[in-house]
Amino acid sequence: MTMPDPECYDLHMRRLFLISTLFFLAARVFASSSQAYQDYLYQFDQYRQKSTDFSVAKNEYEKFGTLTSQTTAFQKTVDVLSQRDNLLRAYLLLLNEKLNESPGAASTDRNLYLSLVRNEVTFLESHRKLVDAIGSLDDAKTASGNLESHYNALSASIRQTIAGIALDGLLRLASQFDQSLSDSKVLIVTNHGLFTPEKQSTLDRWVLQITNTRSLAQQKIDDAKGKSLLLSSLNPDQQNDLFSDIKKNLAQGKQYLLDGSSNLRELVEAMRYQDEYGR
Amino acid sequence: MADSFIFTPRESPQPRVESRHQQTVSIVVAIVTIMLLGGLSFILYSRFTKQLQPVVTAPIPLPTIIAPSPVRQIPAVATQSAFLRLDSSVASLTGAISAYSVEDPSLSPPVLEVPLPIPR
């Protein structure tokens, strides 16, 4: 019986370790975003509960005005303000994990969105300290106002990040589309002599048409990207309207890519067969 | 005159003695005649009392013309590995684009009560 080669054994073990590590890291990334989502749902549930308790306590205090009802209202106010921060923080962490899962995002774009999220998390952490220091209902009003004055910027950052994640998905598909179009062009050029002149002319015409469709898709993607940069300067209602426009542009971009990929399919089929006339 | 009203019996004919064979033949002829008449009656009855049914003519089969299916020649380019890779990538691309969703429902931001109506 021959002994195994130690060098070969070592090489195989290293490969196995590397593959296992990569698999573990990939699983951890996807587990992170689903874990973040579960945490967000939990915080949202807690917020709804505390919001209801706050409303009840507030109504009782406004109705009876007793010291007991005032104390309860104060406590419930602190709870809901604290939970509001927890909820927003959990949501921002979810966005963070989703950004980390987007492999196609250009590093500059991803860094932009990550910094937006990080800034908001930093703000919430400082706001949490303000909430912890609340001593009266007046303090609570001040602390709440602090978040509310920042809310425009917060919701703009959130919408910008969501748009960025959606844009990243579409850009990844556009990149795959470009690769397939480029490969088909290379095939047509390389096999120039194998096609009849008629067929060659048809293929060239179709490639031009597909390229035009791709340009239209890019136009819509660029429109969406440009609009997402304007979100921070708007109030919440205007942000909602612009965000709807951004989604519409992305949907139009997707449709153009879909039409283009269908045309690519036709191009491939035309290259695959010759008809009975040899075309 | 009274004599004209006297009934004079006619002489009865002498009985004929038929043979057995002749009797059998007569019976058979009678039976056959009855059957024929009965069958004819039945046919006439069923023909005139039955409702006319639509006449269904069997479709006349057309002569099958076997046309040759068009022969599609596969050019050399279709057997190249680059072409096969392209074919596969275009198929998966179409599926990926179709599956892409502009809006991820899990990323819908939370709806908060802002400003919070804090009691004085």
C-alpha cells in the first residue's frame, strides 16, 4: 500500500478549507440580511404596540389630568420615542445588509449609499442619548422635535438607498446584456464568410436595432439615477412623487432590456439555422 | 210461380281427395305468403311512421398529400462552443430580466407618526 503524497494532501486540504470558508461567508451574508429583516419586523411590532399604549395613556391624561395618568403618559412617551429610534435603526441596518449583498454595485455608488446609511445610524445613536436623558414631557417634546426636524433628510437618504439597490440590480442585468450583445457581434464578425450576403445584412441590421434598444434602456437608467440625487432637497410629499417617477423609469428600463433580450434570442436563432433558400 | 221460390239444393261437388304432398306444399306456400305479406307490411309501416332522420354522409377522405417538411440546415457556426455559450447566456438573461422586480417589498420603509402628538 502506497502512502499518500503529503504535498498533494496539503494542497487538497487547503482547497477544501478555502471552499468551506467562502461557502460559510456567502451563507453568512445571506443569513445577515434575513436576520436583519426578522429583527426589523420584531422592532416594528414592538413600535406598533408601544404606539398604541402611548395613544391610550395620552388620551387618559388629557381626559383625567391626574398625576398618575401624567406619569403613565410620560413613561409611555419615553417608551415610544425610544422604540421609534430602535425601529429606524433596525431598518437602516437592513438596508446596510442589502447593500452588502449587492455584488454588482460600483464601489463609488455603494460607498455613497453606505455612507448615507451610516450617517443616519450615527444621528439615531446621538438621538437615543437625548431620549435616555428625558426628564419631563417638555424634554420629550424637544427630543421628538429633534428627530422630526431631521426626518426629511432621513427619509430622503432611505429613498435614495432603496433606489440605489434597485438601480444596482438593473445595472447588473444591463451589464450581462452588454456581454451577450458583444459576444454575438464577435460571432457574426468571426463567421462572416459562413453567412450569405442577405443573411449577413439581416444580422447586421438586427444588431443595430438591439443596440438602439439598449441605448433606450440606458437612458431610463440614467434618468432614474439623476432623479434619485434630487431627493434630499425635497419635502416628504415631493419625495414620494419623485420616488414614484424613479420606479417608473426603472420599470421602463427593465422593459427595454426585456425587449432587447427577446431580440437577442431571435438573433441567436437566425444564426443557428439556414432556411431552405440557404439564407 | 210458387215453384220459383222453392229452393232446390244444388248438388254438392264430389269431395276431392288431396295427396299428402300437395297438402304440405299448400301449407308452405301459405306460410311463405303470410310471412311475405307481414314483412312487407312491417316495412311499409316503419317507413311511413318513423321520423325522417338526417342523412349523415360519411366524409369523403381527401387524398393525403405528404408534403416534405422544410429541411433546415445547421450552419457550422451553430456547432461552435462560443455560439453554445451565447445561446445559454441569452436564455438565462431573459429569465433574469423577467424575474427582476423594481420594488423589493421587504425594503418598504416604516410608516411613522411624525410629529408625535406629545401631551403637554
